Amino acid sequence: MRRFITSLLIIFVLVFLSLGVAGYALYDRFVKTPLEPSALEVRVFDTAPSNSVGQIAQRLEREGYIRSAWSIRMLSRCQKKDTSIKAGEYELAPSMTPQEILDKMVQGEMLQRRTTIKEGMTAKDIVKAFDESGVVGQESLEAALRDQGLLSALHIPADSFEGYLFPETYNFPRNTKASVVITAMVEELNKKWAPEWSQQLEALGMSKHELITLASIIEKESGNFEEQPVISSVFHNRLRYKMRLQADPTVIYGIPNFNGNITKRDLETYSAYNTYTIDGLPPGPIANPGLSAIKAALYPATTKFLYFVGNGDGKHVFSDTLGEHNRAVNKYQRRRRARK
């Protein structure tokens, strides 16, 4: 009897070991080993909120990322992650193990879509850029930009986000909430705002909103960073002498569906943004200024200039008097006509 029991135990142990070896072989082949360890190809795999783990696993197998859907289903259940996969786009490759793929989707390491917002872009331009990159749709972003609650929550002292959406390169996954995108851009401006700038505002006798408004005009008047403090000095001088700013970009901002050709009639037609017909600054920014324009608005060059005109080569000629300015305008208008 004892010998029989011993034999049974030996058989049991051998069967257990065999099952263990077979199980480990299966685990090693289907879970630990990538489908193609040397594959360099990386592809985008997209999941929707309605996709179950089983559906995701089947697609991963069908599209050639893993050897068997069973591996993802087994891992997700054993690790209690079957409800933790986050919907989105993921960069995956057949050289990744099922565990690596599952971890990436559970942790939400999604593909980041790159969107570059350039200095001087308007809110309308920014909506188009994020829509084209697939981060957030036009309607959602436009609605969020009009959200008075969001404006209040982000402490924007105006009824528009224009001017407060800092130009930078942003990385967001597809279908990011519009409020998240706007918050990130406003916070980027807050990060760049140095403590001493608030003291400089007091010295200038300006509010932050007025400063950002002026910076946006400087941004649209010149893309030449070196000239911006000089352009800033012209506007500061004009404000000091209570002269109208007469800045064409402000007029353009106030024209719905501007066709690219500013006319004398445009300059004479009243709008809240026409600095040929209103005194002082317009009610808000006309674009989103970059760091250089903001610094120029805060720290203008020391000059007596009251006028400037483009020389046709991307720079400007500055004048103290109207007579000097008119001569410069005639000179460079003749030059432009000659080039045409």
C-alpha cells in the first residue's frame, strides 16, 4: 500500500512538473516573447472608449502586434487591469511584449500630436492649428474660448482669451479637452511672466491687460525682434502725448473677413479696434504676442520717435517729426512702385 501511494505521489509530481514546464513554455512564448523581436516598424494603434479588452486583444492579434489575443486577455484579468485601458492613439510595434503593450495602454502613454503656435497668431489661427493637428475640433475649441466660466477660473481680465494663449510648441493626444488645451496655453504665459514685470507695470502705469494689448500690436507691426523695443517706444511716446496710435494691424483686426487689402475707407471707418479713429489702446489684444514683444512692451527703447514706416526689406525707418515721416513714406512708396 505504501509503495502504491509513493508511486501515485511520484506520478502526481511528474504531471505537475510537466504541466508547469508546459505552462511556462506557453507563458514564455505568448506573453514574454515579442511577435517579432527585431522588428523596427512602429505603427499607430487606435482604441475607442467603447472597445472591450477582448476586442482590443483581437485587433492586436489581427493587425500583427501580438501572437495571440489570449495573452492580453489573460494578463489584464490576472493583473485586474481589464477595465483600466485608456482610449486613444498608441505607438506600438511587434517588437514589444504583450505586457509592455498592456502597460502602455493602462498608463495612457498616448501618441502626442505636435502643434506649433507662432508669435502673432490670433485665436482664430490657433483654433485652425489645433483642429488640423487633430488635437481638438474647431467647434469645441471655439466654444471653450467663449466660456465665461473658464475665463473667470483662469483669471483673465477680459471677455476673450485673445492675447493670453502663449505661442509655443504643444504636445497633446488626440481628442484632448478644449479646456485642457486653453489652460495649458494660459499657464505657459503665467510661467513666463517674471515677478519683476508686475513692478514694471506699476512704473508704466499700465494694467497687465493693457500691456498684453500693446505687446500684441508690437508683435503684428514687426517680426524683427531687434526692432521691437524701438517700435514699442513709438507707441509709448504716442500714448504719453495722447496721440492716436494709428496702427494698421488694429484696423485689420476689426474688419470682419478682411480681404488682405487695407483701404483709406477702412482707416476712416470707426470700430473699437481702429486706432485711427479711437484714442489710446483698443479694448483688447489683436493677437497672441511672444516673449520678445511682451518684453519690448515692458521695456521700450529710449527714443523721441513718433512715426515709423516699413522700408520694404522687413525693417522700418523711424522719425521724430511728421515732415521726416512723410519724406520717408514718399521715398519707400516710390521704391515699392519701382519694384512692381
